[in-house]
Amino acid sequence: MANLTLSIDDDLLRRARVRAAERGTTVNAIVRDFLETFAGVDQVSPALLRIVGLAHDSTASSGDGGRTWRRDDIYE
């Protein structure tokens, strides 16, 4: 595991330590979790784009012509 050195305001670090302690964690753990989420965005985006594309191409919605089925039709 690599180490990372950050330069931040002393007061900011103090407040971050207090908030982390209130949550039962550390500033290090919070920064690590943030970076994991931040770095993972590119891995998730293609999947989300695929889902959005499938939804856009789907003919299952009511579309411009309006709904062509009734609620009761599903139960017949």
C-alpha cells in the first residue's frame, strides 16, 4: 500500500479528526473511502451508460403515442 502526503490547513485537519472520531473512524479511512469511490467512477460509468442506452432504445414505455395497454390487460 502506498502512502500519500497532503498539505491541508491545520484547522481543517482538526475539524476532520473530530468528525471522524464522532463517527468512530479516522481521517485516513475517510480519505481512502473517498478515493476508492472517486477512482471507481470510470468503472461504473460504462455500465450506467449501457443501462441508459437500453432504456432509451426500449419500446416498453408509453412513448409519444401514449400507452397502448390498460392496467387490467396485465392480469388477463
